[in-house]
Amino acid sequence: MNKNAIWTAALLAASMMTAAGTSGEGTPGTVGPARTTEDLTLDEAVRMAVRQNPDILKAEDEIRRTRGVVLQVQAQALPQVVVGTGFSQESKNLLLAGAPISPGGSPITSGSGTTDAASAASTSTAGAANPMTQSWDVTVTASQLIYSGGQVVAAIHIARDTMDATIYSLRDVVDTTIADVRAQFYAVLLDRAIINVQEENINLLESQLKDQNNRFDAGTVPRFNVLQADVALANARPQLIQARDDYDVAVLNLARTLGIDTRELDGGMPQINPVGELATDEKPVALDQALELALERRPYLKEQREQVLIQIENIKVALAGYQPRLTADAGYEARNNEYSKSLQKYVTGWFFGITGNWDIWDSGATYGEVKQAKAQLAEAKETYDDAVRQVDVEVQQALDQVSESQDTIESQQKAIDEAQEALRLSQERLRAGAGTQLDVLSAQVALTQSRTTLVQAQYNYNIAMAQFDRVTAANTRWQDLFHDPLVDRQRRQEGLPVGDADAGAKTAAETQQPGSH
């Protein structure tokens, strides 16, 4: 089987993570029914699915969302500049409420002519009698987090690990989508092959009915033979009708995975004609090598490893609750002069300060958060170990299905040869008068069953290979432009170089030679 387009599709998936939304032929969601072609190969189907499959598009949107989360969390460690302004006006009665007032409405003065606040100046006394009812201010404040006990740094690591996890999730979605496209494409080929088998069966039964009619007209066979052949033909027609219905459903399922909107099409059926054959020349690798490939490449496992790293950082976030938090504030302020009657007269100046808080006693709240974080880490590790076992089982199941299909194909190929010979002999015996019509019909049924079983086995083989490629991540091979810390640790232990980390970098896929895994 030619899988060049499968690897090309993976390359398109990698480019979509940064290029989605731009104009052009590769823009997700722009390929509609008008762009479908009459003949559709498997390679073209994979390219179309990677370009516009809804699951892949949603995974790309999730990556964009997590990139926004990274920016949002990183902002906590950077300076924050805020501009504030305000204007207020109050009733004079409210401003004079704090000063003693005589029955005549003037502030009470002492015998020396001063107010009760002996230290107040004459200007202040005059201002108290006729206060400024309007005020304004403009403030520019810069804040910088100085120390948070490692909480912000750990939160940044969590955001970056989360984005890496979403990238691995996209890879897994791409692999799953490719496997689904292959399975649904093979289902179309299977139903078409079954249609051909049933049509051949119908043709043989029609020729058998015609032969019996001719013999009946010649008086060599009874009417029973004609009725028997007619009933056999009538019983075979529903199977052909069912096969055609199954074919239509398979095409619709494939169109949905490819992102084709069938509502705008005439008759509701996509104008695509999947072409290909159920070849069985592709062979899987040995079990030991397959298990190693799955552990090395499977994006699902890498996503679970990222969850472990996230929970490790969550513990650091919880432990930061034991530490103080310090913030520095500095700024510049301009406001009206409160000793002046004019709003145009103002004063300016700078200010600076450091604020901090430390929860010395929180009744065990931080302790509880730490215990939760540690429990979540243990759960993430157990989930990863279970995921490894699950992948091992999936690999072994896929290989068993491949082996089972191979054995079935070999047995049915021999059975078809024998069924064809049995049908020929039964027809010759009938012509010679030594056989019966029932023998011919039974042989015909056996031949049809063998052909159907062979086609089904070929389909099962291709499905098993599609699943094998998915569970071993053989459909795509990705080049990491960001670090997997667990892989880095292993490379350091082996004395291998470790590249530059770039958690926000995009991923790319590299092609491999056909037949290699």
C-alpha cells in the first residue's frame, strides 16, 4: 500500500497549528462539496481529512487556547502598569460636617478669633469655611511581583506543560483520524467488493434460471427445478440490496470524517468515488519491536507523561502557600491643589512602596492543598503506568488480528478454488443427468460464501494494519522542537546531546520510506 500521502498529511497537520486561518487551498474548512472529485484515492482522503476533519480543527483550537493561557500566566511575573484617574464633587454640607458650626452657619471660633484647631493657619480657616467641593487626580502605577515562594514560576511551567500536552493530544487525534479514514475507506471498498460478489452470484443464478427454463421447455426437467432456481434468485436479491445500502452508509461515514457537508449535495450523497483495493502486502514488525515503537512514539503516552510533570509543578504551587508574597509598587501622581479654588492648579509627585503578606496560620488550608497535590501526582503516575499497559495490550491485539486475518485469507483462497471446482462439477453432473439442481445451488451458495469471507478477511487485515499503525504511531513521525523532560533525562544518562528547549515551538513531521516503521 502506498502511504506517501499519509505522511504528507501529517506534515499538513503540523503546519496547520501555525497556519490555520490563513487563506489558500489548505485553509481548514474551505473545502466544500464543490471541490470533491469523482475518484478519491486513500492518499487524497487522508489529506482532506487532515485539512478539515472537525476533531483535528478542535484540537488546533485547543492549542491556541493554551498558548493564551501561557501568556496570561507569564504576565504574573512581569511588571504591571496601570493608569488611574478620577474626578469627584461633593456637597459643601458634607465637607463642613466635620467642623463645629455656629447657629448662624459659621465655624465656632475662640475668644482670640481663631477656630478650635489652634494650630490651623488663617488660610486653612478660610478653606474650612468655604471648602473646595471638586477634586481630580491622575495616577500611573507600576507593580512588580518580587517574591511568591515559587508559585508563579511553577504556574508558568504548568501552563507550558499543558500546551505541550495539547500538542501531543493533536498528534494523537491526527493518528486516530488517519486510522479512522483508512478504516472507513476500506469499509467502502469492502461493501463495493461484496456488491460485486452478490452481482456475480445474481448473474450465475439468472443464468441457472434461464437454463432450467430452457430445459423445462424442452421437457427434460420438471417444473420444480424452475421454481427452485427462481426462489434461489429471489432470495439472493435482498443481499445485493443490503450490500448497496451498506455501501451508501459507508460513503456517508467517510464523508463525515473528511469534513464534507452532505446537506448541500443533490440527493444527500457526496459525489466521491473511493478507488483502491484491499491489498494485503503490508506486513507488521515483530512484537518486541512493535512494543518498543509504541512506547517511544505514541503521543498518548507522551501526553500522560506531561500530566505527571504538571502535577509535580502543582505541588510547588501548593508549597508556595507556606512562603510570603512581596510586591513592589511605584508610580507618579498628579492631582488638584486642595488649598486652591482653581482646578487648574495641581501638584505632582512620585511614590514607592513594598507590600507583603504571609499567612502564618491558615488552620491547615495549605497543608491540605499540599496533600491533595501529592495525591494527584500519585494518581497521574498510576494513570501513566496503566496507559503503558493499555498500549501494550492494544499492540498485541492488533498483531493478533493481523495474524488471524492472514490465516483466514490463506484458508479462503484455497476454499474458493475448491468451491469453483465443486460448482463446475455439479453443473456438469446436472447436464449429464447424474446430479440435481439442489447440488448446483448448494455449490453456488458455498462459492458466494467463500468469496464474501475472503473479502471480509482482506478488509479485516487492512483494518488490523490501520490499528497497528495507530497504536505504534507509525502513520506519522514527528520531530520535537520542544523538550520532553523525561526524554532529556534519558539522553543525559546515555551521554547524548540535548537540544535547545522551546516549549512554544511548533511541531513538524518527517516522512519515512514506504513499508518501514
